[in-house]
Amino acid sequence: MSIAPGQLVLIEPYAHRGGGHHQHALTALAATGASLVVAPSGLSEGLGPLTRSGARIASGPDGVAARFLLVAARAAERVSDAGRRTFASRRWPRPVRRLPHQVTLLARCLTEAACLRTARRLAPRAAAVVILSASEALHGVAAMLGGVPHLRFVHELVTTEDRPVRWLGRLARRGEKRVVALYPTTAVRNQITAVFPTLPGEVRAFAVDDGRRLTETERDGGRTAFAIPDDATAVCLVGGWWPYKDIATVDAALARLTAPLHVLVCGTPLDDVVLARWRRLPHVRLHTVPGPVADEILRLVYGAADAALVVRHPGVGKESGLVMDAARLGVPLIVSEHDPYLTARLAGQPWVRSFPAGDAGALAEALDKLSADTPARPDTSARAVLDLHPAAEQAAFLTTTYTRLLKECHR
């Protein structure tokens, strides 16, 4: 399955998981002419467009070394899962409760190394090798075990290294010279560089624009699909309810509404108890689309909405795929002021309405005013506001950055 030189190699360890803007970026980049996608656990059903992009897909390890590393990674994952169950109780000391998370970091590193070995074997002269969803730790170890320089998008800092993992990282510190970390936001860069001050890296938005804005047909189809009258007001709340999302503020705001509002909820996981409470609210008309959905369904959800709703806890600074979706698809945005960098970028934009993070009253007021003061749809200039690049431009950036990395490695 060896491929021709001069092509991108895209590694996505989580391509088997449904939904998410990671999968959208993978598909969009592959459509630019990427010759190899490495997906160690296969592809989710939602990645059908990827299989039609013309990219070659390696859905498992290739070569003895890659297979050994992936077997070791899977064993580490099992140990981590068992440890989480065993040490879940707070009766255990905090260092003991953290042990499974440290094993998870090791498992992710071994998975990345297996993918890099596969890339080295199948695409020895690639224009760029990129891990699209990389671990926040053991960067040098992955590079040394994988045997190939690479770029790695680090999306957030969830688990920091404890002493044993930190020692392992120090032993492979020279491997960091074979890596360029790409941080989607300044906040993530500041977090990671505080822990890894010698790791080369730069800020670069992860999401890419595929040029497929919502059409009027999709907007009409969305309203029809969810039986929302043309004169009604609707917002969408997309994505799983993860801890960094402030669902409690949304909950309190919806209870304060004074005007009717259709609320479309799409994603997984969701809280059925909260959803049941929203169904009983006098001014809320709830529509739910649970679970990961195909892109066509997601576009109907966005198309039916007068605005997308993004609400996060104060201080969350990682890139929001939902904000990028709004700019990419042409959907107005109601967003919390949780990230000062993002808030500054969006200030004064006619397609954005913002409110103080955690302020349920301010959010309720913004939702009540939506019918009389609907924000303008973002035009193509919204991409520049968020540094959202077309897929072909992103591919060119990755190639240029990788070429520079190879020159540094050969010095």
C-alpha cells in the first residue's frame, strides 16, 4: 500500500468515534488530496465522505513494530480502565486516583507511535505527517518510538504528567526536536508551554472551512424537518454536554424566558433529567436529536436555527468547534464571554451576541430579544475574524511547516 511522495499523511487516533469537529477537519483535509489517513481503530459511520475523498485509509497498524506498539497501547488502555474502576473512590489518596490517568497518557503515546510507524512504512517521503488529535504529554517519546518527525495538534491540557511519566518524558527530551506542536488557541499554547517550555510550537486554528455554507434549501428543510413555523424563533445547542459546557446557566436562563423559543438539542451525552425539565417549561418547545449524527442531519439542525448557542464555564480557552461551525456555515451566534481572547475577537461582530459567562439573566434576555433583534448571518469575512482557513490553505501550511521541521532535524 505504499503511496507516492509529496502527499499529506493525516493521523486521527479517534476516527472511530462519531461526531465532533475533529472528524470534519479530517474529511476536509483529506479532500484536498491527502494520500493516506491512518485510523488505528477504523472509521465511524459518519466518515462516509472520507472514503469517497480518494484518500488511502490504513485502518490498522502496518509492520511488526507498529503492531507491537498498538498491542502494548491496547494493554495499557485495559490497565487504565481497570484502575479507574478500582481507584474511583475518594477514599484513595489523590496520587493513587491519578495513576490510571497516567497510564492513559502512556497508552495514547504508544498509539501515536504505532500510527507514526505505519506512516513511516507506507509514506516514507510524505509532504507532511500530522497527528490531528494528539496527546498533551510524552511528545518526545511518541516521536522517538514512532521514528518519524511530525506535527501534532494539541487541543487541550486535561492530564498533567506525574513523576514517573515526567521522568520518561525527560529521557526522550531530544525527541521533542522532531516535533512541532500546533495549538488551536493562545490559551492552550500558554498552558502547554508552561509544562513543556522547550517544545517547539505555534498557534494555528484547527478547524478548516470546506466552503459548504448552508443553503436556503437546507434552512427551509431544517424548519420543515422539525416542524418549526417560519415566524417562530429557534436556537440550537449542539454537541455533548461535557464538563466544560455550562448547561446549568442554560437551564436557569430557559426557566426565565418570557417569549416562546424553539430549542434544538443535538449530541451525546445528554442529561435526560434536564431535558425532561425543559419540556415542561411554558415558553420552551424542545426538539432533541440524540447521539452522533451524520453531517447532513447536523446541517439541518443548524439550518433550522436563528442562532447557535455556545455556553462554557469561565476560563475554558480551547477552540470551540461550534463557534467555527457558525462562521463556516453562516449561522448567527449567541456565545458566553468565557474566553477573553475569543471575546475580543468577536467584539463588534454583527453576527454575534455575547453575554457574561455564568449570567443566566443576561442569557435569558438575549434569547428573549432574538425574535426582534436577530443577528445578521456571518459572511465570508467571519473566517478571518477566527483565523478559519480554507482546507487547501491549511494543507499548504502543514506542508510548509513540516518542511521547515525536516530542515531543523537535519542540522
